[in-house]
Amino acid sequence: MTGASAPTDLKREISGYAARADRFDVLDLPPRTYLAVDGHGDPNTAPAWADALAALYPVAYALKHLGRRELGRDHVVMPLEALWWSADMATFTSARDKSTWDWRAMILTPAWVTPEHVATATAAVR
């Protein structure tokens, strides 16, 4: 593919994006847009977790293809991220009762992705 620019790879463009294994860091990151699904329960056993992933990835790849085809923009689909919490922190920390956990499964999208793009991509994969 001569003359084509490399796909945007946000992992490489966002300084400090990847977590370090050897220490905790406090990062000051600009606002970003994610595809996200909220859910509840143990991700190892709750069907909602598998359903969330089954919804996120097709839309993420539909956005990638939409960007290439209609906008002349390509990007690397980012890895899955998740936030985890519980109303009762004891079940989150010491008891580790994952059945009580709440979560948000997320995939970071490039800044050029608009709500209209997400609606188009979602409609394409339904």
C-alpha cells in the first residue's frame, strides 16, 4: 500500500497509556471517548460480561472499517479496558465476592469518532 499513512495507534500516541507492572502512577489524561457497556456480576460467570464483549468488539471494528471506507482514516482497535467497583467495598477487597461487583467494559475510540459514527456502526452490526 504505497503512500498510505499508518493507522492511528492511540497506545503509542498517549503518553503513559499502558499501566506499568512495577508501580502505581497518577496520570493526567485529556478527556477521551469510549465505547462502553455497564454491567453487574462476576465476569467469569455472568452472561452480561460475555454479552458486553460480544457487543463492543463488532461495533469497534465497524467503526474502524467505516473510518477507512468513508473518511479515509484508519486506526488500531484499542484493547479492552474495564473499571470495577462495588457498593460494599468489603466484597470488593477482602471478601472478593465478584458476584456483587459492578463494571464498565470499554474500548477507547479516536477523537474523530462522533455519536453519528457510533450509531451507523451499531446499525451495521445489528
